[in-house]
Amino acid sequence: MTVRLDTRKDLSIEAAVRVGWQGEGVNLAPEALDRIARARAGFERLIEEPGIVIYGVTSGYGQHAYQRFTPEERKRHARRPSWPAQAHFGRPYPERAVRLMVLARLSNFLEGHAAVRPELALEVAGMLEGPMPEVPMDGAMGAGEILPLSYLFDGISSRFPLAEKESLALINGSPVAAALVTDAVIAAERRMAIAEAILALAGEAYKVPLGHFSPETSALSGDPDELVTAKILAGYIAGGASERRPYQAPVSFRILPKMLGGCAVRPGRRARRRRSRLDKSRTIRPISRPTTTIPMAASCRPGGITTRSPGRPSMRCRRPMPI
């Protein structure tokens, strides 16, 4: 079984469970590959414009940003390996989390924002068909997530001929954070089911008054998650001891519907309703925004959008594109 990906909306919690926890692969829809190809073509036209400056693509990185590359230098720069950024060590992330990192990385590709070629998108998707590389959890700190992503995509960087911007599209952004949050949501929902059963059993052993877990009482709070939790707890103790304590149980029992519903169950259920955070991780830089209003493309980074149209000088917008 594979998960079909067309747009970022397909990156749901259900898709994350299937890919990360159940080990399924992904299939990039033809429509997605077509969008990726069109976005790449627009980006390649853009970087051929005389005088265009795109950080890390036609210029150097960091303290070398003042450098301006010729077309040949630009291509050599794109093929530079990311080995210097590999400064982590220690225990690796679990494989399910690494798989979710790859899935989150694809969110940048599906709608053309990464401006990569379709071949690279397929290469990244293909990683989910085999064993995952080890990504260490501990070690040096660095800007963004360049360090762990350098380990994750080292194999692709070594065997696949990267073109302009594609190295940036692999190691920039925050797919690691998006993957770990999604993994925590999935784990929390499963652990909450265990916690609810154990705490309901403890309440039954204490013979708490039935009113403590009463859905009718919890409904008065107006919190749907507290109400759901109360129903679950009440269901567990239904049919239990007929003789209950004639006075209230300790507060640690009385607050279970509110605490479990508000502190733990709610984030998982709301994230499931809203889809996962994977589809929000459009965080690479520069971002290429396919557009119909500008003939070439719009290349964005957190400081703003650099555009160039025929016959007009390049300009920088004041307000950055939402990321």
C-alpha cells in the first residue's frame, strides 16, 4: 500500500500514521509532478535574468553572501556536499520519526515552492521504500535544521546530481520539527487511551461516586474534549461496584475529565481535525512561488520576495510571504 500525494492537504494525520508508523511508501500524483516541473521551469528562467540575486543560488551563503556567481560557478556551488554540517552524534531518532521527516520535506515540493526538479522529488519519495539513514539526536547546535537534515539527505546529495537551489531545498526549513510534533500527536493519542483505562480502573478501585465522571456534569463546561473524556471514563466504570463512596473522592479523581481532556487529549484530537502540521512546513528558503501575475517566478526568503519582470528592475517586497 502507498499513500497518494497530490497537494499539501494530503499530508494528514492518517497519512502520517501510514507512512511513519506503518511503513507505507508514497506515490506522487501526476498533477503534483506537473506542478513541480512548471515551477522549476519558471525558476530556471528567473535565474538566467541578468543581475538577479537569489541568496545561496546566485550568491554565496552566510558571510560569503557578497559573492556573485557566474552560471558555471552557480552549478558547481549547487553540487557542494553538506558534509561540513554533519556535527551530530549519539543515539539516532527512531525510524518512524525519520520517515515523517522525509514526508514533511515533500510538503515543500508538492506545490512547487521548493523549485526542485520532479526527478529530485521522486528521489526523496523513493527514500520511503527502503531503510532510513540514521539521524543523530545529540550534538552541536546550528541554524535551523541544517545539521540533522544533512544526515538525512546525505545519500541523495552523494549520488544524485543536484542543480541550482536543490541542495537548499533538501537541508533548509523545519521538517524535523514538523515531523516530531506530528509523531508526538500520534503517540499521545495512543498513550491517552492507556492512561484513560488505567485511571478509570484506579477510580473504580476507589469506588468514586459516579457523578465525578458524569458526562452531564462535564457538558456544563462547554468543552467538547472534557465531555468526550468523561464519556470514556464513565464507560469504563459502568457496571462496576453498585455501592459507591457516599462522599466525594480526592480532587485528583474529580478533575480527571477536565485534566485529561484539556491537557492531553485535546491537542491530539484538534490536530487530527485540523490535519497534521506536516502540511504547514513550507519553510525552505528561498521559496519559489509559482505565479501568473509575474511572467517568471517569485523567489522568496524570510526577508521578502525578490521578483523580476522583463523590462523592470528587481524589487523587494516589504512584507514577507507567510511561511
